[in-house]
Amino acid sequence: MTLARRVIPCLDVERGRVVKGTKFLDLVDAGDPVAVAARYEAEGADELVFLDITASHEGRAIMLDVVRRVAETIYMPFTVGGGIATLDDAARLVQAGAEKVSINSAAVRTPELVTAVADRLGSCATVVNIDPKRVARDGREVWEVFINGGRVPTGLDAVAWARRVEELGAGEIVLTCMDRDGTRDGYDLEITAAVSRAVGIPVVASGGAGGPGHLADAVTIGGADAALAAGIFHFGECTIRAVKEEFARRGIPVRPAGG
């Protein structure tokens, strides 16, 4: 049986508000996270991702009160990331209501944290978010991993890093292509496909969705197991239902939309 492909809205949260930017910059307010999460559940989203996008950069813990309020409002699976630096950070998020935790900057700095979280919470609850950007190196273009909200280059190749986090115990990868983030130009299907082929765990495509066709392309061309979007959902340019109807039209297995 072929598993249904997932449609996942993402809440990028800064100071308790949902925001959306372009290439990780120029953030615009998009509402209260609890209200936005409730709307997406009613519309039939398969999962929700919540990222405290400045926690790592600001060197602070994630906002547990906001996580709890969202968790109390929805029933769909809920992934939380941003500012996770220790195993205790991850455990607190699960206690606050998260089903999965997403590690990004700390996974690069202390790779053993991925293994520790997977050992404690299970691989299925351990997500690594990878933020690659195309850069020139030694006369060729490579996909370099960035951390701290896209501010700090790491020198890591995104495909090699994806393989490594799978070896460390991650059960899922969220791949957010910085060059496409917020552009509405579609996902970077080349790197999405490269990472999807390189690993045996689910890959969630992120960064660049401009309409239902882009999310479907992420699955059919990019080989992703799920497609994540933010701005097009937040600002009413596209609905969960429209995406799922496009999936069904293309023969992509998908759960029915709600609302």
C-alpha cells in the first residue's frame, strides 16, 4: 500500500507571532499561532510544523507556553523546532505537546545530540531541518548547509549531511532551500530529488511554494514524502483543499481535505 503524501503548513514564529519572509529575511506578521494552527487543522492539514526561528540566533530556549497553547488546540501531528540545544530541551517540547522535535543548528554543532534524542524519544520523533543554499566553491556550485536561521555557513554539503543525520538516527528531514524560501517560484527540485534519493527516511520539501502545482511537483519530481508551505497558506493565496485536489488529480495518494 502506498502511503499518503502529506501537506504540511509551517508556522515560523518570532516573539509569539507567526511571521513569513523571503530567503529568511524581511519578515511580515501573519497572525496568532494558536488561531492559525486551529484553522489549518479545520482545513485538513496532515501535520503542522512550528519553528521558533530566532531562538538559536538569540541563544534562548523555545517558547514553551506558545507550544502548549497550540498543542491544546489541535489534534494533528505537531513538529516543533528552534533553539533545541540539549536532550532536555527536546524532552520538554514533547512534554509540552509536540509529537516530533526538529533539530537544526545544534545537530551541526553537536551531532551526537541527534542520536541522544533518537535513543530517548525514538527516531520517528527525531527530525533534522537542513537549510541549504547554492554557493560557489572551487569553481563549482554546491549546496552548503547554513545554520542559525540561515545566518551562519557550515561548509557542509547538504546531501552528505542528509546521509549523516540518517546514520545518526534521524527519522525525517525537513529540507528548506534558502534560495527559494518565500519566492513563490517553486521548490528547488534538483536538491530535493538529490536528498530524497540519498536517504531512506522521509524528506519534507520546503521553501518556495507558490501554488498547488509546486507542492505536487515536490512529490512527483522531487521525490519528497511531504510538501511544506507557509506564506501561500497564511495569506490566503492557496488552501489545503486546493493542494489536495491537485494531488488527487495527479494520482498522488492523499488524505481528504477538511472544512
